[in-house]
Amino acid sequence: MSHRRSVLLLVVTSILWSFGGLFVKSIGWNSYAITCFRSLVALIVLLPFVGRPRLPRSWYGVLAMLCYTGLICTCIMATKRTTAANAILLQYTAPIYSLLAGHLLLRERIRRRDIVSIGALFLGMALFLSDGLAGGAMSGNLIALLSGVFYGLMGVFMRKDPSGRPLDNVFWGNLLAVLIMLPLIGKPVWTPTNLTLIVLMGAFQLALPYLLYSKAIHGVTALEITLITVLEPIMNPVWVFLSTGERPGPLALMGGVVVLGTVVLHELPLGRRTKPLI
């Protein structure tokens, strides 16, 4: 797949992921129930595309599956336990892990442009979330930080897996998430609204974007995967504004411009001709 098409698929993936916050806030269940039934719906949607899923045949496939499971479990748990701003900011430490793991495992070069982009990314995210940053619960902050590790390493392991079938890792990861969360769901209240929202969440916020993600990851670097998908938290307040009329402040707008500008500048063709640092 061409680099341009891979970038486009990751942008669409980010947009679909960005609806997660609205879904989580709208479903009155605990994080375990949301994670469990979201993954169950995703399994049903993914099955026709996976066909006969193969179990991981290498340690990299196993690690990719575990990182995916860890990510989809911890991201919702963190949102429930700390502020949304903290959860997003700490999760998107992921580019650091992608950059280092991509260099060590995939032999991807580290360029000066990559280092500058990560620095600009964190500056933009800090500005973007400055109005909402708070102490939050330490457990939630640690879980959010862990979700960033899972996310940063997941794409690297999927690309390193010799089977070349990342969608299998996604399928088994969702099944594992269902099995882990099922004993913890309590007694979720089933209403027509909750049922509709969890089906939409599982199908369009989880299954469909990971279909696109699995196709895109072999056409970009490990750093680009996490750098481009940082558009996800930037799109979150757009949906909040459209649904509630809540306007972001000037610092948030400035931070959004910095993040979007960083992603666009990093993806300019000129960036591929810069000399690597390592």
C-alpha cells in the first residue's frame, strides 16, 4: 500500500476513534462492562473479514495481541479513573515508545525531524488540554501512562510479526478482552439507548477503525502510526462542541493548531530527505 493511502487510512481511523469519549460518557455502565461488550460487538463485526483467524505463530504476534488487549482495556479504565485530559495526554506519550521500539526492532532511522515533531506534539497537547488538566487519581494516571506504552508498542509488534496478519491479532485481542472483563461487569442496565450505543461503539468506533489500521500500518513508520493518530484527541472536542455547544478556549485552539501543524509538516515529502541522527 502506498504511503499516502496509509496516511489517509490512519486519519480516518483517528476520526472514528475520537467518538469514544462521547460513547463512554453516554453509556451508564462501568468501564469493565463497556470494554467487554464493545469488544464482543467488534468480534462479530470482524469475523467476516478475518475468515478463519490464525493464532499467533511468533512471539511478536503474541506481544501484539497482548498490547492490543492492554490498550483497549486500559484506555476506558483510565478515562473512568482520572480526568479525561490526563488520560488523553498520558496515553499520547506513545510516540516516544514507537520511535525507540521502531528503531530497535524495525531498524527505522531516527531523524532530527522526528525528535522536533515529538517535542512540538507534547507542547501542542499541553496547550490543548491546559484548561482541563488536573491532578486526577494516581491510579488513573498510571493506567493512562500504561495505555500509552501499549499503544506505542502495539504497532511495532504488529509490523514485526512475520505472519503479516495484524487483523488476527486484533481479533484474538478482543476475545481476550471479553474473557478478562466478563467476570467484572456487574449488572449493567440494558436499555434501548445503551444497547444501540454499545453496538455503534463496537462496530464503528472499534472494529471499523482497526480494520483500516491493520491495512495502513505496513505503509508507514512506527512513529508515523502514533503521530498521525494523535488527531484523535483533537477531534474529541469537535464532537462535544457540535453536540453540546461547548466552545474550546484560546489555549486549546492554539494547541490544536500546533498539533495539526506538527502532523502536516512531519508528513511533507521533504521530511523524508533529512539525514538520520541514528
